[in-house]
Amino acid sequence: MVSLTLILTCPPYSSCAAKEHLDMALAAGNFDTDVTLIFTGDGVFNVVDNQQPEKTLQQKPLAKTYGALPFYDVENVFVCADSLKQRNIDATQLIDVCTVKSASNIKQLIGDAQHVVVF
């Protein structure tokens, strides 16, 4: 099985990168690919629960769709602990599908991946 690691480093709603990251994960999950998602830097804001962008930005919240990832066989969703700490985000504020990993663990995951795409 092919493994694909998708890394998101940019915040939600500032560009199309977050949506493209999600779309690629869903598509790859449908084609028998072992998909790993990593959120680091400002990308951690994508998986903060209870976002309401529809009120100010007229956009649907991406976090709700990330919650559906297990239905597409995407179960490896990791968030960088250092990035959370730098942004004063507690792990309890994240959507349920996330697992928090240290920066060194994230580097190891990236090093072990067959294919890596950074958004």
C-alpha cells in the first residue's frame, strides 16, 4: 500500500490550501492509500473545534469535515504539540480525530513517509 503524508502549515480560510489539503486526503483515502495528516505551524488552527466562519466569512467550517475522515479510512491525524503550545491552544480544544505528537515524533513520521505533500 502506498503511504501519503499531507502536511498543512497555513491557517484555515486564508487561502484555498486547507480545502485542497482536505480534498486530497478524502480522495486518497478512497483509493486504498495509507493517508497521514499532519497539522503544524498555523495549520493547527484548522482542527480547533467549534469554529464559526459562516458568521463572518460566509464559509463552511472545515473542522466538521475533518471529523468525517475516519469514514474515508483516514485515521492518522496528528497535530504538533509545539505548534499548539506556541499558539496557546490546548489539546482539549481540538476535534476528536486528532492525536497530539511532539515535534520529534512529527519529524519521524515525515521521514518514514513514502510521499509527502506540504500545503
